[in-house]
Amino acid sequence: MAENKQKITNKKQFELMVGILEKNPTVAKGLKFAECSGIGRGHFNNVWSDITATLNSAGPPIRKTQEWQKVWSDLKQKIKKKLQHNQTEARATGGGPNRIVILSSYEETVANLLSFQKTIDHEGPSFGLNLSVSPEPQSSNACEMSLDGENDENLEVARGESIDVPIAITPVISSRPSSRNYRHKLLEQQSDYLRVLVENSRESHQLQKEALELQKEKFIFKKENFARAEKYKADELQFHLQVLEYKKMKLELQRSQVNENRK
């Protein structure tokens, strides 16, 4: 049952594969292109043997050379489909959200290495027509890279990536903005939101400042009231002391008079 389990190429293996083939662009374009460019089958096989050893050392999964060549073929087809999808999205006028697919760094490297964008632009559909993948026309140049025989199905991807890329899309004619105008409008909306946020922040700061001033005035008022209350208590206590002193003097005077009368 373990042998039937689907092998998932990890991201590190994809990056290693692309890195090696980037240094061997003739091999990356296939055996037919390599032979026409003067690269023998022996050198071609040696490069792929080195690739197999390197990728297996970064596994799992572990594969044979022919299986890694299939992974490379599937990866090229997946990237080409993404580019075709993005071109359709850029040209479409149908309503709905923007569905541009972002390529990873190693996918960008493969697209540039194999000049996929030039191929896509050459065979791209006319404005408003359906997009469907069709085989590339046979070139008169025998050394031009060919993708014939590469299977479009069961494309392998790095763990966590998606291959949900539409292949046939019928745009609905409406007022859909281009991706550049769409990004421009998003930037304008973002600027408006930031402007409102700044204004609200200023108002909030002003309100906080006014609230702080009110608290300060309230504190001063309470402090003054407390001082007046303490002064009133001190004056009242002084008054009671003076009354007691007066009563004491009066009592002593009365005693003195009583003593004199006795004599």
C-alpha cells in the first residue's frame, strides 16, 4: 500500500531542479533540442543523473531519472497554463474578481529560462474569444524546443501549492477594468482610507487633549475646595480656642473677686 501512495515533490527539490537546469539551459529544453545544439545523448543523460542524485538526497520522495524528467515536464506544462490563464485574465472584459495567478520564484525562473512568455504572446487568442490550449504549430527549426508528448494532466506541484488554473474561459462582455487600472483604483481607495484614518486620529487626539484639560481643571477645583475647607476648619478651631481662653480668664476673675469678698 505504501507503493501506491502519491509522491509529493517538496519545494526544496523543485528549487534544486530549477537551479541545476538553469545552469544547463540546453538540457532544460529537452533531448531533441540538446542533440540539435550539438549536445550528445550521453551528456544529456549525465546531467539528469546528477539531477536525480541531488534531488533524491533532498527527499523524500525518491525517484528514478525518468520519473524526475516527468516531474520537470509536468512543471513546465503547469507554468505554461498559469501564464496562459494570466494572459486571458489580463485581456478579459468580463465582470468578477481579478484572478491573476502569482508565480513562485522558481516558476518565474523556468518561464524566463524557456521564454514561455514569448510563446504565449505568439499563440495568444484574439480579444473576446475563448481560450483553449492547443498544440503548438510545428516549427521549421528542428532545434526549437518541443513540448509534444508532455501530459497536461496529473501535474505535480510543491507541497501547499494549487494547480487549480482554469484552461477554458469564456469572458462575459461587461465593464471589467484592466489589472493596472484595478490596482490603481485599489491604491486610490487605500489612500482615501488612510486620509480618513489620519483625520479621525487628529480629531481623537484633539478630544483626548480637551478631556485632559477638563480633568486638570477639575483637579485644580477640587484642590482649591480642599484648601478652603481646611482653612475653614483651622479658623473654626482657632475660634473655639479663643472662646475657651476667654472663659478661662472669666473664671479666674470670678475666683479672685470671691476671695476678696471673703477677706
